[in-house]
Amino acid sequence: MAEVIVLTLAENEQMIKFKHFFMMTSINRRIIVGAISIVTSFMLLTGFTLSNTFYHSAYSALEDSLTGQIYLLMADREFIPTNLYSSTQILANKPLPYSKDGSNTTYSQLAGYITQSDGTILWQSGTNIQQILPPVMPLSEGKIEHGKKIFQKYEINGIPYISLSIAIYWNSDTDEFPLIYHISDDLSLLNNKISDYQYSLWSNLIIMSLILFIALFLILRWGLKPLRDVEQEIKSVEQGKQALLKNTYPDELVPLTHNINQLIQYERQQQQRYHHALADLAHSLKTPLSIIRGNVYDNNNPDNYLNTVNDAIERMNTIVEYQLQRAVSNTPSPHIQYLQLTPVVKMLIESMKKIYRDKNINFDVSIEPDIQLKIDEGDFMEILGNLLDNACKWCKDEINLTIKTSEVSLYIHLTDNGPGIVADKINDITRRGVRADELTPGHGVGLAIVQDIVDVYDGKIKFLNSKTGGLEININFNL
């Protein structure tokens, strides 16, 4: 059973490879197969066309040559009748100047003869000419048109020949006394010449095709090299050897590599956002958890304890929903309504008083009545909540908060009477994981959250040491 399963899996794998090959999923294979098909078809068409053209041209030239020779034969062999109306005709016995001669290489294979209508040979150019005569076509088998050229191809003893015959009626009025002039040539030399040409033609075409295939392969390798470079760079990105695609690519691949880099950056931003969201969630839950932990049960007023716990739990649910929304999208909704800031500020200060009640902090709050800002409630609570929590942690006993507006901006001014921050660290406190004092409990996340949210709303935040001591924070938003 196990062997059957192994064989089935092997067959399926082979079938997948077979389908994969013929589906042409590889660009490289597609171009190679297409190039080979086009070049092969072109070379075959070219070869057959040239071969056929040369064949017909060679035979046409031979037929023209035979026609010229037969006209010379007719002019040289003078007709001398003994009796114009007798059936016997006698020709002058003159040898042809181009008859078969061992020293004559140009027309050494030509043979000429003249016959009567009944096939009787009146003259021939050599003694052995009868051995290569074509089939006789006497007029009794059918009337031959005066002056019509008739070409015949035939073989004798396996040797190919071609002949040209022309019937001449010397008495044009009565169509009597026809003479048929014949001239024959051995086709062996012509066929050998055609064979040599075809061999040379196809050999050259095959060599040219091989050279062209090699050139196409090299051009293909060179042309597709940028794609292989992209593949290698993507593997390097996957292995963490580099952050983005860095090489310079052809214009056709620039949009592709640009989009890949954007996708890589987007995915990393998403991962970073989820990571930050978890850190932000944990940091945001610290405040309601601190409220619950610091809440003291009073037997005389148990409802106050339960209300505080329920408010903290409700706040925790709100924080979770808010952080999940921030993890999905880091941009504010275009449908955000104006937020009344005074109730939120009062709620946050009350929470801080509960958390830091042992410090007995004095909050000096100055806020314009009915002041509004177009901001998500969760975002504003994150901003002001983290700033107040940080101020409460470092102050001695006093915090000053001022929120006011001008015609175009809303200002938040927050100070405490704590020790402030070392000057060389003040520009780094909004970086995640950076803390002004490593000995103090914390994660270095709160001010980073504030900076991220302020940036989302195109606001500006500035940290500096107050002249009276402590940290001074200034934020302004465009209205």
C-alpha cells in the first residue's frame, strides 16, 4: 500500500512538471521557444524558396541554352530536298561544330539529330547518339504544331537527360515534309550542380541558425538579467541582508521595483504599527489599572468603590477599541466631529488625582469655556493623559495646564515643578524606548505616543526646561 502511494505521488509530481513545462509559465522558456520557432520557420522558408528559385532558374537557363543550340542546328543543317513532294528527304552531311568532342568541355554532353515525321533519323551529331535518343514522337500520334517547343525529361541506364524538339513544316501551304529537330543534354552535371548548391545552401543556413540561436540566447540572458537581479535582491530582503531593492534597473522595471519597495515599506510600517499598538495598549491600560489598584473600599460608601471600578473597566474597553482602530489605520477619519475639551480635561485630572493621591498634587488649570478641537476623543485623551501622567510622575507638588485658542490655532501649555530633563536628552525623549531616567519605572512609550498623534494631526510639540524649573511642553494645533 505504501509503495502504491509513493508511486502515485511520483506520478502526480511528474504530471505537474509536465503541465508546468507546456503551460509556458517561464518567460525565459516562452522567449526561447518563440525565437526557435520563428528562426526555424524563417530559415526553412528561406531555404525552400532559394532552393526552388535556383532549381527553376537553372532549368530555365538550360532550356534557353537548348533553344539557342537548336536554332543554330536549324541554321547550320540546310534542307536539300531531292523531290519536294517525295516522302524521302536528304540533308547535307555536315558535322556540327559543337558536337560531342572530348576536348570540348562546354557542350561535350550535347547531342543533336533530325528526324522525319515517321521517326526516321536523317542526321545525328555522333555515331553513338542513338544510345541517348528520347522517346520518338512521330506525327502519326498526333499533329505537332509548327514551331512549338517540346521539352522532355527521360532516363537511360539511370542517367537523366533533357531534350528539346521543334517541328518545322517546310511547305507552309500544305503542311507537308515536316522535319523534327532534336537536341539533348545530360542532366547529371546540372543535377550535381543543383545538389551542390542545395548542400551549400542548407549547410550555411544551419550554421547561420546556430549562430543566430547562440546570439539570441546571449541577448536573452543579457536582457533578462535585471529580472534575475530583482529576484536575488528580493531573496536578500527576505533573508534580512538588505532593507530595500537598491540596484539601478531599466526603465521598464523601475515601476515594478518602485512598487515592490513601497510594498516592503508598507508591510514594515504595518508590522511596526502593530508592534507599537501593542506597546501603546499596554501603556494606556496602566492608568485605569492604577486607578483600580489604588481604589480603597469604604464600608460607608461602597457605591463609590464600585463606580470607580466600573468607570476604570469602561475606560479599559474604550482604550482597547481605540488602540485596535489605531493599529488598522494611522490616519484620522475625515468625519471627525469637534470635541468639547473641558469635560475630558476634568476627567483626566480626576484620574490623576486618584492615581497620585499620595503626592497631593496641586493642579492649576486654565481652559477657555466651550473650547473645541476637531480631534478624536481617544487621540486627545492619549495626548493629554500621557503628558499629565508624565508630569505627575516627575513633579514635586504642582502642575500648570493652560489651553487656549487664537484665530487660527489651539495652544496647550503644560509645566511642572520637577527636576526637568538633561539638555542633551531633551530631543530624544519622544523616541520609543528612550527615558530621561533609566532608574525610574517606565517603558519610554508615553511621549512617543504623544508625538505620533500630534504628527497625525499636523500639530507641533516642543519640549524645553522651564526657567522656574521642571519641564515645559508646548503644543499647537491648526484650527
